[in-house]
Amino acid sequence: MASYNRVILMGNLTRDPELKFLPSGTSVANFGIAMSERYTDRQSGEQKENVCFVDVEAWGRQAEVVNEYLTKGSPIFIEGSLKFDSWEAEDGSKRNKLRVRAFRIQLIGGRRDGDEMEGGYADAQPAAAPTQSESFPEPPAPEASDAPSATEDDIPF
């Protein structure tokens, strides 16, 4: 049986990220986001809003980026997968929760300190970005030739 587990969400943080470190040194950030859907009730004609709250976890460098740049109310775009957690509570009852494990996060707003930011991705396995000091070679210029091109004689008019 084939399966596909992918989630794409855009919303605002409902609380500041909670950053923790595992004994192995791996970082994990937990936070919540809210997405709202506004619509007009057909019967009453009044505006209504349906809000969905989702818990999210981010791992590694991505968790550190979330903790550094985002706070309650920050807009965020997330790509990830659903993760089902189940456990037994202290009173012996079984509990479960569905959350999103983020693979890719795009920061939409500015930094906490007010500096403007163009929005960037925080991938689960970020690639090294080139620095400004690196220079890239110019592509070679096409070679000039005195020979007529093949298309000059093929023009029908």
C-alpha cells in the first residue's frame, strides 16, 4: 500500500519557540502555529472565523534558526510531515497527539531586533551558502566569427 505524508502550512506562532538539547547535543524546538480561515455565513450573512492550532517540532540547525528569529505572532511557512505521538498519562489514561515535524521552514517577517529580512529558508539539511567575498567568474564571451551564419542564407524573404 502506497502512502504519502506531506503538510504545507502558513500561519503565525501562538507562543515563543521552546528550544531544548538532547544528550547527544541535537537541538529541538517546539512551537505552535495558528491558521485562520475567514468566511461569510450564508444564513446570517455575518463574518466568521475558523482557527486551527497545530503543534510543530523542528530539529537541528533549523530549530536554532526558529528560536533565534521567531517569537509569538511571527508569520511562518512550513513544509513537513504529520507525526503521531501516544503516551500514558500519570492517571493511567492513554493520550495521543498529532503534530507536524518540519522539514523546511521559511521565515516570512523581520528579525526580533527590527532589522528587515527578506525571508529565507531553514532546511533540515541546509546547503552551504556562498559568501559575499566569493567571486564568481564571468561566463566566456561568445567568439566572433567572420563566417556567415547558416541562417542568413535560409531566410525565405
